[in-house]
Amino acid sequence: GYRWELRTLPHQAVLLPDGARLIARQGAGPREEVRTQQLRFVAQAPGRALVVLEYVQPGQPVPSDPASFTFIAEVPPKCRARR
């Protein structure tokens, strides 16, 4: 039961979170764990947004030093959000 969750929202003028989904490994039995989590973001405008994720167990207190992953998402100038 661990999942990646946003630690804080990225700069929303540049990037918006748009949900997540869990994908079971092909051929996995009903009791086997999910192997892949997809996080979706939608570009809003050109720029950069810091994304910080933490690997936590939903519904449990966040550990004082959780595993984390940080990256900068760059939206190029020609990218525009769909309206």
C-alpha cells in the first residue's frame, strides 16, 4: 500500500495535477500488489514548475523522512492548455 503523493502543489499557472491511476502488472494474481502508478499533469502556460513527490502509505502518518522524488517540469513556449 504505498503511493506517490504530491508534497505541495506545483506552480499552478504552469502545471496542474490531473489525477493518478494504478496499473496492475500483466498476469498478476488478484492478491498481488499494483506495480505502476501514473501521475498526470496538464500544462497551463510556458514556464517551469517544481514537482516534489513523497512515497507514503495513504491514511497513515507521514514519516519524518519519507522517500521523495523531486524534478522540474518544463512547459515549452508552444504548449498551451486545452480549453
